[in-house]
Amino acid sequence: MGNRPTIQSTLPTGKQATSVSPLAGRCTAVVGLQWGDEGKGKVVDLLAPAFEAVVRYNGGANAGHSVVVKGERYALHLIPSGILYPGKLAVIGNGVVVDPEVLLKEADGLRSRGVDVSGLVISDRAHVVMPYHKAEDEVRERLISESGGVGAREGDGKGGIGTTKRGIGPCYADKAQRATAVRVGDLANVEALRTKLRRICAFKNATLGAVGCRAFDPEELTIWAAQMGERLRTSIRDTTMLLHDLLETGKPVLFEGANAALLDVDHGTYPFVTSSSTTVLGIPAGTGVPGSRIDRVYGVVKAYSTRVGNGPLPTEQINPIGNRIRERGREFGTTTGRPRRVGWLDLVAVRYSAMLNGVTDLAVMLLDVLAGFDELHVCTAYRHKGVLIERFVPDSEFLYEAQPVYTTMPGFSQEITAATSRADLPAAARAYLDLIEKVVGVPISIVSVGPDRAQTILA
Ligand code: GDP
Ligand code: IMO
Ligand code: MG
């Protein structure tokens, strides 16, 4: 074990925000254990003071991470949530797909609210989401929807995958295809990029033009890309070397997962997933930092389930229960504004995600939203074709047919947003947390009882 410096983080109130004391030169990760929007932004914001850098490793502007500080709400899409602390490095790793327009708008928006964004660093090897990627995302969703949907069953995903239409899938596809990819580093070399974009546009206009997309002009795109490159120039770096230099000098690093485990391209509810490795398994490839450096993983769990877009959600409540949770939890997308689908907590799914991520600590979020129900239901197994199944099966067909088996818990009527310790919570809320720890087999070290930084219980 290395030397463990006592880096304490404090809330604006002077109260200790977290007991996290990262080891010198080690890494902590924050990852979502459901279908996204678990409250990762809030957890990263709580932990960030103890770290030198906060690093995004996957996804792009499909993410929407909200942080609320003293009533002020910040919605971050590409910039790591640690940016809100002056002096922190906010690193966009090579595994992220970067829409430069969204990034610059986000940086301008933060600057106009007095946030210092000078710590922003972008990998030269991150891929660029180009305007044709967004057009392709849109047209693919429409055509797939018109041709009957995504899944094997009639009507599955009849609206397509239900993507955020931020060009994420098409950009990762070009990364894998190679010949038609543009990386952030390319934005600095306009002449080479002009040649490349002529070739790429010829290809895109032929393929996307055939399915009704508008034509893309290489010269227009070159001018656009050059402008983006010029504005981002001073922030573009070899972030792999930067992170290794930090770690070698004993600085701790925090990774901020985007999207969530059940949206992982390999391990999620395929095909209703995003296009990247969303779990800690994506960190080495998406940053160049080996997994052996990561010694603590916070798994973020919403106290119930939500999902945006299509795909199975076994505990979904399309009824007054779901509507009540949606209203109380303000369950409308941070990125697209879409109403989120809502269901009871699914611990079969959460246990699987915790296993995949090697989670060491749970952060249970939005517990306050569940106040006022007589009973709370928690899925602790599935019944599939008459058979009781206790292990998650990451297969959409299976999950569409799985019936949740619920453990019913007493509800709590009091509002809990002012609770400052687990002991302050009503007995039923404490029993709910105990059940989560027991079924998942991981201790809870953060309980969130409201969106604000200060509305947090630390174990
Ligand atoms: P992320 O994508 O995982 O960062 O989560 P989002 O920011 O998309 O969605 C979480 C939402 O819940 C945001 O609006 C947060 O401000 C809010 N939130 C976070 N924790 C709590 C909490 O404990 N209680 C309530 N009521 N809202 C919370
Ligand atoms: P954060 O980081 C919730 C979902 C989309 C869609 C699917 C594929 O805020 O938790 P994509 O545009 O990525 O190709 O869409 O994945 N999705 C998210 N849902 N939160 C997210 O991010 C998401 N990122 C992607 O709704 O169903
Ligand atoms: Mg979100």
C-alpha cells in the first residue's frame, strides 16, 4: 500500500463532504449502475475536491450530468463535473467523442457564470463528432423505425433505439472504420484536414445522400473545423502522458463515467445501449491508464429505476406510481428533455452492474423522492417462463419476458431532505438502505436526499 495523504473535502458550509482519502498516485471511479441519470454528476462533484484531475473516458454529449450548488444548477454534457472547483484539471480522454460546438458552448456558458474553465484539457486522440454524424444518427433512427424497429420481436424498439441523436453511434462507428474518422488532433492541421474531408465528404454524400441526407460541402466543413480547432488549440494535449505524469508524482485521479452499466455496448441490454464501454472496463482504453491503478469504485444507484429511450425496463410502472415518481424526481432528460420511463428499484440489475464494475462503495441517490408511498417494491429476482432467476441476463429478449419478483418494504411518509445522518432517517428508509446493501453485497457510503451538494449523508 502506498502513502495515503489526508486530503479532506469540505462543503461550502464547512462540513466535511466526503471521507475519501485517495492513495497517492491511485484512481477512483464513479460509474452509473442502471440506465443512466443516477446522479453521477452530484457524486463526482462531492468527491472532486480530493483529486487533482477529473477525467471523462467514454461517451459524448449524450451525457447530461447535473450539479446543484447553493441552488444554482449546472448541466454538464462533455466537460467533467470537477470543473466547478477552481484549479482542478478537467480532462476529456481519448475514449470520448467530442462535439466541438457543444463543448465550446458549454465552456462559454460556464465562463459566463463565473466558472474558471482554464483546467479543461482534451485528448488529441478523442474523436470528433462531425455534423454528418448527427445527420446520420437522425436518419438511421427514422429509417429503422419505419422499417419496423430494432429488436427481433414485432414492435420492439419501434421508435428505433431511441438515441439522443447527438451523433454518438455514427462517430464511434467511424472510429472503428478508421478511414472516415476525424480526431481532435486533426483540427490543428487544416491543410491535411481539407484533403481528408474531401475524401470523407465524397463517401458520406454517396452513402448518406442515398438515404435522403443533405449533402456536406468539404470546404464548409474545413472552415468550421479550423475555427473549432483554433478555439480549442491551447486545450488539446496528449492526455495519456498527462495522466501518467500526474500519477507518477503521486497525484490522485477521479474518473467520471458517462451513461451507465446497463447501456454498455458489450455488457448492457443490447441492442438498446449506447456505443461505448461505460463501466470501469472502459477506463484503460478510454484514457490510457491501466485498470490496476483504480482502487476505489463508487457505484451510483438511483433509489428506483429510470430509463430514457427504448429497450426493456422490467420493473416499469406505467401508472400513477410511475407518474408520481417522475414528478417528484423531476425525471425529464438533462440532455433531450424527454420524460424518463420510471420503475421500482431492480436489485438484480444493480447487483450485476456492481459485479461488472468491481464496485467498492454504493452511492444511493434520490431517496427523498420515495417519501409518501405506503409500500415500496424492490425487484430481487425475476420469473422467466415459470423459472425463478436470481442472476441478471443482459439480453433484451429475456428481459422483455422476465416478470419481476418483488420484495415489499414498508414506505415512509416524512420528507427526508433535511436528514444529515443515516440515523436521522425514518426506520423504513433505513430498512430500504439495509436491503440494498444486503442484496448487492456492497456498503453504502453516500446517501443523497436532495439535489444540492449539501443534501448528502456520508456514511
Ligand atoms: P447523471 O447523468 O447520473 O449525472 O444524473 P442527471 O444529472 O442526469 O440526473 C439526476 C437528477 O437528479 C438531476 O436533476 C440531479 O440534480 C437530481 N438529483 C441528484 N441527487 C438527487 C437527490 O438525492 N434527490 C433529488 N430529488 N434529486 C437529485
Ligand atoms: P448520463 O451520463 C440516460 C441512452 C439513450 C438511448 C441510448 C443510446 O446522463 O447518465 P445514444 O445517443 O448514446 O446513442 O443513445 O442510450 N443514453 C442515456 N440515457 N443517460 C445518459 O447519460 C445516456 N446516454 C445515452 O437515451 O436510449
Ligand atoms: Mg444524465
